[in-house]
Amino acid sequence: MKNIVILVSGSGTNLQRIIDTIDNGEIQNAKVSLVVADRECFGLERAKNHNIDNVLIPRGKNFSNELSKIIPENTDLIVLAGFLSILKPEFCENWVGKIINIHPALLPKFGGKGMWGYHVHSAVIEAKEKESGATVHFVTSGIDEGEAILQKSFEVTEEDTPETVAEKVHLVEYEIFPIAINKVLNNN
């Protein structure tokens, strides 16, 4: 059984999707062994509701050091699921190839510092992009610079707003995140 640690900052909808797809066998031979949040959020409640160990480490300059202390040695994959804090380069290097993130755009476009949530969707609309999507990628010390594991796009229309783009992105995320996790964990 492969052990997954999930880092969250918000409501935990991607966390819930991961739990559900482990339960239904879409993600094979895996369990969520720990959920870590960098702020009070509903993601912690979701973990509690599924009897998953969970920890709150307040965000700040010591976050990565505190996180290093509690990640079990037998962790096979660290998944950033709506996680908004930046991990220190040393932490990323210690777990190279074992940390993945989902980003609400088609990287390398609309990535980097400050590009999260509605900031991304607004930038997509302002740039008059014809498509957007989501990218699951490996985490490196460079923000949103790791190799893409899986991407999926959708059409952006003239009627779209940041809110409608966000809705479309969430649907894509729910589809590709479990596939990417299973691929990384089980070489599928």
C-alpha cells in the first residue's frame, strides 16, 4: 500500500476527490496517511470525517521545517491539493520526484508567484486566451516549473468570466488529478 500525504489550504474538494478515487479503485494500491493544512480550513474537517490523521501547521517561514518533521519516512507521494504556501527549495529537493501539484492553467502559461485561483483565471480572460485547463506537475524549487505529468484543456469562449473558467478548471482537475496520481504511484 502506497502512502500519500496531502497538503491543503482550502475546502479540500480535490482532497475529497482523491479519497473517493482511492475508495473506488481509480487510484490503486494507495491510502491517504496524513493531511496537512497551512491554515484553518474545511480540508482538515474532510480528513477528520474520513479518520485520516491531520495536522495544522500555521504558514510562515518555519512551515517547511515543521512539515519535514512530521512527514512519515514511508511516504511515497506528497500531493499539493489547493495548497497555497510556497515550500522551501531544500524541502523540494529532499522529496524530488515525490511531490506533485495541480495548477489551474496550462503550464508554462500563467504559472509562477502570485498565480493561483482567480488570479490565474482573470489573467486567462484578460489575455483573451482561446483555451485554458489544468496541469498536474512535479514540484521543484522553482514555482510551477516542474515537469508536467498530465494536462487537459478546454475552450475559453468570449462569454467566459473568471468564475466560469474556474468552474471548468475544477471539472478538469477532478478528472486528471486521480489519473496523474495513479500514474506516478503505480507507473501506469
